[in-house]
Amino acid sequence: MAIRKELLEELKRRREEALACGGRDKIEKRHQKGQLCARERIDILFDDDSFQESGMHVDHAAGDGAEAKRMPGDGVITGIGNVDGRPVATFSQDFTVSGGALGRMHAKKICDMMDSAGRLGLPIVAINDSGGARIQEGVNSLSGYGQVFFRNVEFSGVIPQIAVIAGPCAGGAAYSPALMDFLIMTRKGAQMFICGPDVIKASTGQEAPIDQFGSAQAHASVSGNIHFIAEDDQDALAITRKLLSYLPLNNMQDPPHVIPATLQSELDEGMCELLPEDSRHSLDVMQVIHRLVDGGDFLEVQKEFAKNLVIGFARIEGMVIGIVANQPTVKAGTLDIDSSDKGARFIRFCNAFNIPLVTLVDVPGFMPGLAQERGGIIRHGAKMLFAYAAATVPKITVILRKAYGGAYLAMCSKDMGADFVFAWPTAEIAVMGAEGAVKVLYKKEIESAADPKAKEQELLKTYRDKFASPYQAAETGMITDVIDPGETRGKVALSLRYGLTKRVTRPPKKHGLIPL
């Protein structure tokens, strides 16, 4: 039986209404502000003609009669599409429809999509652009947020979750992104906070400009709440696509390795040239990373936060890796409260999604100081120890120069479960730095010498040879090998290849208790 013409016309009308979002005028206002609408963002995120929408006709007014205000799609677009040929689920809040405010059916669409993503094993990209809870729906809005938060937690470590903050994200709305794995925020047009300037002023009397706490720059560099700053919507979605290229679809899959049949192991003479002649001068670890990874292509995560530790994704001989590296050019590469939190969270993400870890070590210790001690450096530093010890993915460590005290352990020593540990000849592995140790151990001998400075230099060499040499660590089996810096890429690549078959069984338990 042929479908009646009027039925097809009704279907066409409803589709056009949904595709029009809040109307041409509202979309144009977005464009004037340099922002895209929800459907335009989806078009940029996904491969051409691959997006399959679900819930297009959902509306909070269903059953409330013809007089009820209609909201196309109830202010959020949900569906599945392909990113570089791999399926990804999404929801994109539509600010042109009632300010993208969340109500009962809006939340139901999001939850249904998250359930589908969990069931199908697909990453989810959440594009946040909402005025917050729909006040007129009362407790139903609060309930909707709770249902979304529950699913953020339920699927944590099961599917990658990426949040794009492309507009306002205030109050309870901020907690869903905070529960996700990576947050990308646009520099212009986006804000994220729990209490706005007016509430802060009324509650505390403080003047608090939004740029100081709710902007992308503030969240990237001060609070550490976000992982990437994007210049605009297009840039945010390009970062999202790049990030997805390193991630598996779910925790049951391996990352998207592209492994060649044979490994290249040529000596990289340029790696040696990166080392400063004076060991007291800083080594820029970014230069090491760019020589180590394929094509120098490194996606740094949380670039603006806790810069004394560098984290991010790359490939070595086609194998996806997560890199954790001390940055000696910032705070001498010490581990402090913020860098410990930054590193531990990244390590746990990589472990959850089967991404091997490569650790580059040049650390003089944990940051000293009253503020650090009172701030809980012991508790925060223990997160690094916990994260590495709990990780069962392949772990390769390269000690470039300094590796002192507890920070040596916190940067994934063999004792913390590293599968392969390599050291450059410049490495110093010891309880503490040579200068401090010599002054403690040989104080009287130096003071009584005819030439104290010469004696101190003599004892420094003796200490380094006897107590801090990488060969001493190699002799006791604490490192796998001492290598020429030029061999680093080849050694790490081979170790990664061997590590791909790694299997570890741990004692049965509900979960470990990381010192949060």
C-alpha cells in the first residue's frame, strides 16, 4: 500500500522544523558572536553524511496539548556518527532552543544516548552550551542532572568521555563535564563556574570578575579543570577529532595502533646534542619528546597547568602511547601538588584504556616548602605512586638525568612495576642530589681540608661514581640497560612491541583506595 502524500508532507514538515533549531534569526545572532549552532558543530565533528540522529522528534510538550510551547528536539541533538571512519556518540546542546536549558526530556535524550554508547562501546562527545536547569520544570531538572551524572560515573573507564565547553556551563551543569575524561573549552563565548560573580559578591562580598575563575584561561592555567583551550568552535572540534585518533572505542579494545611490519632502529645522533654541557643547566624535555615520537607529533594535554610535568599522546613506530615527563625548565622539574594530580589522573586514564606509558625522568625530588607540606604534598604525591603501581599496561621508563629520592619511585621505577627501565649515561640515581649528600656525609672532611672547594669537587665525583651511577643501578638489576641517548627511540619502540602482549593478574577486589 502506497504511503499517502499528506503523511510524507507531515514528516517533511516536522524534519524541517527540527533542523531549523530555534530559527534563522537566533542562528544568525550566534554567527555574529563567532559561535556555531548545535547542528553546525555536529557537521564539523563527523565525517560527511555519517551522522544518524536519534530523538529528533522528542519534545517536553508531548501530551500537554496544542497550547504548550514546542521546543524542537527539546534543546539537544543526539546521535551517532563516524570520526575518521570510527563510530562516536554525541549530544550537542542547542542554545537557540530555550537557551539549551535542561529539563526532563532533554535529560532523557542525553541519558538514552549515553546508555546506547555504553551498550555499543562507543566514545561519547558532549558539546555543552546551556543556560542551566529549566526552572519551570523544578525538581525534574535536578533529577535529570542526577541521571546524567550517574551515567558519567557508570561509564567511566568503560568508554572515553570528552566534553566540549562551547558556551555557558554554570552551576550543576558543570559537574557532568568535570566527571568526564577530557574537557575542551573555547577561549571566547564559553564560561564554566558553580557560582557567578553576583552570587560570590552577595555571599562573600568579594569582587570576582568572571575572567579570573570562569574563563578557559583560568580553568586551564589555575584550577586545572580543563585540558585544552580552543580558539573557537572549529578549533575545539578539530582538537576533539585529534584526541579521538589516539583512543580506543572502549576499554575492551586496544588503541588504534598502526604498526609497521618492521621497526626502524637507526641511531639518532641529534638526541645527544640536546644535553647541556653543564649538568646544572636545564634540559628541555619537549625537545626529547619531539625526537622520540613519530614525526614529532605530540598532543600535549593540560599544557597550561602544572608545567613542571608534561603529559600527552603520541605514537612511536605507529604504537599509541601516553607520555609522562618531568620538565626541568619549570621548577627544575620537581613534583608538586598540582603536577602529581595531573600525572596521576592521566596515568589512570591510559591504564583504563590500554594505552602504554612511556615515562621520561629528570626529577630532583618533590617540591620543598611550607605551602607544599601544609597543602598535602604527601597525599598528592602518593597519587603518583598509586597510579603507576596500579597500572597494568606496558610501562617503559627512560632516566635522562636526575632521579632522586621518592620522586625516582614516583616516576615509575622498576620497583613500581616498570617493565623496561633505560638510563642515559648522564643519569644520576640516588637518595638525594650529590651536592647535598656530600655536604651531609663529608662535612668534617671538607672543612678540615687545605682546599675545601677542591676537596668538595673530588668527593662529588666519588659520590656520583659510587652512589649515583647508572651502572651501579644496572649492576643491581634496578634498570634494564644503560643506553646511548641516540638509541632511545629504537629501544623504546622494541620494548613497546614486546609489551603489547602483556597480561597481569591482580588480587580480586572491588577497587583500590587511591589517596584522593
